[in-house]
Amino acid sequence: MSQAEIRVAVLGARGRMGTEAVSAVDGAEDMELVARLGRSDSLDLVRESGATHIVDLSVPDATEENVRFAVEHGIHAVVGTTGWDDERLGRLQALLAQHPDTGVLIAPNFALGSVLATAFAAKAARYFESAEIIELHHPDKVDAPSGTAARTAQLMGRARREAGVAPSPDATTQDPDGARGATVEDVHVHAVRLRGLVAHQEVLLGSAGEQLTLRHDSFDRASFMPGVLLGLRTVASRPGLTHGLDGYLDLGL
């Protein structure tokens, strides 16, 4: 695409991720930053700016409305906001069926290393008896487990079922305080919220006599920007819904 064809509006532009995205788009030679919206700004500003793409880094309560607005106006969307459960994804797919030329990327994580670590975890999970995930984030994060951890668990659980692997053995019968964490696709996920962290995840895989640990660390939100730019450069050529940046990386997931 030429520079004139990638005109970007950033939603959630005043947040930590949004601020990074504004700088990344503004510094990309093949893109033009045409609008930056905060929570109180009207979505009409997106249309009036002539944006061809949005980056939605807002909040879970607003993201569905933001993306619906973009799709209805033929604007491609790259989305890093969490809250996209199966019901919301279903509504989005139905809407996209009415706008077949528009592309949407819903990416739980834009860090390329994290996407690769999730892919490796999904590949490896079928070969181990036990599988668990620990995700660690800053205490200002509003959701738990993280979208990345949920996506990783979903892919791992799917791979294990396809390979005929039973759920991880666990003799726990009493856990009144939820110490064993959430369960996503038969994979336990534990969330840590600690000042000083940014975004970190460990996948623990174990069988008799061995353990494999896959860990990814984002120490700065700048680590997410190559994935955001990749999404912006690719989404128009992938009409419909793509869930996960791995869909653009040919990882076989």
C-alpha cells in the first residue's frame, strides 16, 4: 500500500499503549496518523479524518462499538483491546459478512515474541502430561486472565484434545479460595498483578522426570509496536475476521 492508502486513527490514544501506537504510526513512512481519540471523543471524528484504518486500544466496554462503527464505514480495524468473548466475536463475524471487503484483526498480544511463544506452547502441549500457565502483569490491568493467556490456553487445550491427551492430573478436591486459578480449555491459568511488571507469561509443561518452561517478557510497551504496524500493513489484504496475530505469521495455528 502507498502512504496515502494507510491513514490511521488511534482509539484510546491517551493510554499507555495508545501513546506508543501514536508514536509508532507517526514514525512509519508508509502511514499517516490522521486522528487520535480519547474516551470522550466522538467516533464521527474517525470518519471525518478520512481514516482507512483504526487501531483500537481503548477499553473493553467500548471496543465492540468502536469496531462496529469502523466496519459499517468500510474502515479496517486492528484491535488490541480485550473483552472479545465468543458472543462478541460471533456478532462481529455476522457484521463482517455484510461488509466482505473489510478486514478486522483481533490480537490478544502484538509482541511478536509472545505470539511465537504461544505457537510453540500449542505445538508442545500435546507431548506433555501436565500443562499450566502463569501470566504476570502490572496492577493497572483490568482483566484477568489476560487475553494472551486465554488465547494460549485455548490453543493448547485444542491441541491436546486433538492428540487425545487427557486433562492435566490434579488431585485437588478442596480449593475454597481459588488457589488453583482459572480453568480455560482444561488448562489452569494463574494471574499475578505486581507493580513494576509490564507483560509476562510462563507456560509450564511437565511429564514424569522432565519439565519444559516457555517464557516471554515484555519490559516496555514499545515491544508491541512492530506487531501493531504489521497488523496495519496486512489487515486490508485479509478481509473478514482474523483472531490472533499468528494468522498473519503463517505459524500453522
